[in-house]
Amino acid sequence: MGLFELIRRIDRRRWAPRLAGRLGPRLLRDYGASKFYTAGQIRAACIKCRLPRRHLSLAYAAFLPRPEFEKTASPAVRADYEALRGLVLRFTFRGEDYTFSPNPPDFTGGVGIEGGGHFSDSSAGGTE
């Protein structure tokens, strides 16, 4: 591995958490819930989030299906789909896939208010 490749890998790792934390919510807010987005939507969201253009391949890998990624991404990174996607997904909440689906109308984010003003986390497996 050459020096240029090492610098590029370090830079990607530095920007992957920012991309994971900003881009997904922006796409959801601007275009609604979707498993994948178009390349144009991803580019527009990257601009709005002020993410560097040099990391567009990370965004494409996270939000485009493989066939679209291979058509859209530069030839230098087309073979890196899984590695780039894995890098971004590693920094999403609990490492989950970054696909979105609409929440039900009564969604409370896993936290409900029970009698007496106490909060109960539904994932804790019990009530107070």
C-alpha cells in the first residue's frame, strides 16, 4: 500500500462517522423513507450536509444498491462496494443497516411514559 492509499483510507475513516450521522437523517427528511435513494438525491443531500465531494463514493455505497453503485461510482472504487458500505454502516446506530422505513403513527422511539411521570425503556424487558 502506497502513501497516497494510506492517506485516503485514513481520510475515509475520519469522515465515515460524520457521513453516517448526517446523511441518513437528511435523506429521510428530504425524500422520505426508502431502502435506497437515487444518485441525484444522495449528491444533493451531501451538498446540504456539507460533506466533501471526495467521499461521495462512501455515500453511494451506503444508499445505492450494488448495480446502481457500479454504474455511478468511479471505476477506481467500483470493486470496493462492500468495504465502503461496511465502513459507513459500522458507524450507524448499533451497526444496523442504514435503510429507513416509516414509523407507525404511535411511535415513541422505544420510550413511553407510565403513571407517575416515570420513564420506562421498552427494551429493558419490564415495567416499573
